[in-house]
Amino acid sequence: MDPRKLRLGFLLAAGAIVIALLLSSGPRAPSLMSPPVIWQATAGAGLLFLCAAWLADARSMTFGLAGTALAGGATLAMLRNPAIAGSAGAGFWMLVVAAWLASALCVVNLAALRPVRIDRQNILNILVPLLFAAAVFYLWEVGVRGFGVPPVLLPSPSAAAIKFASSLPMLGADFVQTFVRGVLIGYAIGCGAGLLVAILAHRYAFLGRGLLPLGNFFSALPLVGIAPIMVMWFGFDWPSKAAVVALVTFFPMLVNALTGLSASGHIERDLMRSYAANHSQSLSKLYLPAAMPFIFNALKINATLALIGAIVAEFFGTPTQGIGFRISTEAGRMAIDMVWAEIALAAVAGMGFYGLVALAERAITFWHPSYRT
């Protein structure tokens, strides 16, 4: 970022701190000058923002992050006051604006850095998403609690986290029922069948011409219409959810794998013919390695589709556990904090599953140009 823009941004954040110290933090609350700890933390954040503006380079990120932590901590501490929570005043929101502006400057600058050392770049690749997520959850927290949004409409992240921590046994049982039994088994069946059919369709052209329109037809079927049928066919337990997941993941794997198997060039195919290689040898030495990036692309797509399919399928019949079952029943009871805890569980499971597939892709397709450049 341009040093002048960086300096201007931190000066604006420091100016917002000064305004926050002068204004009231709530209709029935005094200004920020009265609680010693709050105003000291606020003033410290302002001084750190001034130091960051004076440096206006990569070193200013340390001061900016420290000031953001102080300003954000001060606002969260202020929300413990009943006179502020639900009716926050202009002083409180100016402090929130200062913390948001400084955090945005830090995230944008850190994302633009290109350090020479690879280990530092790896640290930045982890730090930037974490800081961005922290800023989003911070704004969510102060927005919900500062404006007094009813928990039945949108609970704060802290309330959802407390519910998550207090419901770990229930969440563990739901995770096993939905993810371990429904998602993983259906994912393996759907992706394996899609890959096998793609290999056969690549070997026999008439299968490719006949199966692709049929697969496109099944992929266009609405999930809410398939799920009740699978429940009637396979019962209320996890087999019906695995069947839905297998059906959802089959077509993306079929299309991507078939495209990948056809991705090898004429020169490579002519070389295999010159070696008198049969189809099995060409498949193992040429076609499958060339298709690996496409296959992993399908695996990553299916990693999220499988979880969505299993959760939606549980809305139409399941035992008394599972992520979809819990979301449906707790929403009917207006226990929205539990609903968000289940959503967080599904998000963490989906992110972890996607990350494992991405790590496997990097380990297997390390030779691909996308990893060598």
C-alpha cells in the first residue's frame, strides 16, 4: 500500500479514538473517560495508531495490530455494562470504527507483502485469513450486542461458542451420525463409482455418449425430491443419507475424471503407442496421472456437496441424532444458539475435510505446473 494512504488511514483511526473519548458511550452511560481501565486502553490504542502512522511501512503492522487489540478489547469490555449493551452510543461506535479501520489496514497490507523467505510467506498465508476472520467475528459480536439484536434472530458468536462448548457430547454424536457414517461412506461410493464409470467411458466411446446425458439428468434432480425417496428405499438411518451423498457426488466426479482422462496430448499418446503399451499400461502411466488434477478438483467440489447433501437428507427422516436433525428440531424450539453451534460444527467439518483433500492433492500432484511456479 502507498505509505501516504497507510499514514492517512492510521491517522483517521487515531482521530476516531479522540472523538470516542469525548462522546458518550451510551444514553445512560458516561463517556469513555470515566472507567480508568477503558480509557487507558483506548488512549493506548490511539498512541499505537499514531506510531503506526509515523512509521507507515511494514513495521507499522505490529503497532496497528496491537492498537486494534486494545481498541477491540475495550469495546468488548464495555459491552459488559448493561447501560451500553443494547443501546450503545456514538462514543462506543467511534471506537468500533477505529478498531475496524486499523484491522482493515493491517489485513490489506499483510496480504500485499511478498517476503523473500518461504517460511515467512507461509506464516502470512495463515495469519491473514485468521485476522480477517477475527475482524468479521468481532464486528458480528459488537453489532449484535451493541444494537441489542434479539438472540432469536441472531445470537452473538460468544453465545454460540458457549453453547458449542456446553454441548460437546451431543455434537460429537451428531458428527458421527452425519459425517462419519453418512458423508464419508457416501463420498467414497459416489466418487469411486464416478471414477470407475469415467474410466469405462473413456475406454468405450459409446458409454461416454450414453452416460453423460443420463448423469446430467440425475445431477439436475432436486435434492429435496431425491431425499424422501432414498429414505423410503433405504430406511431412516445413515444408509439413506449415504445414498443421497453418493448420488450427489457421482456426476461431478464423472465429468471431471472423463475430461482429465482426455487431457493427455497427441505426442504423449503416440509415445505410448511407440512403446507398444496396452490400454492398462497407458491408463496407469499416462491417462490417470494426467487426470489427477481433474480428479482432485472433483474431490474438492464433492467434499462440500457431500456434507450439504447429508444434512438436507436428514430433514426428511433420521434417528434422533445428526446435524440436519438437530438443526431442524432446535429451530422449531427457537433455540437459535444451538442451531448456530450445529452450523459451526458443519463448517469446521467441511473445512477440515476440504483441507485434507487439498493436502492429498498437493502430495500426489506436486509435479503439476500450478505447484512448481
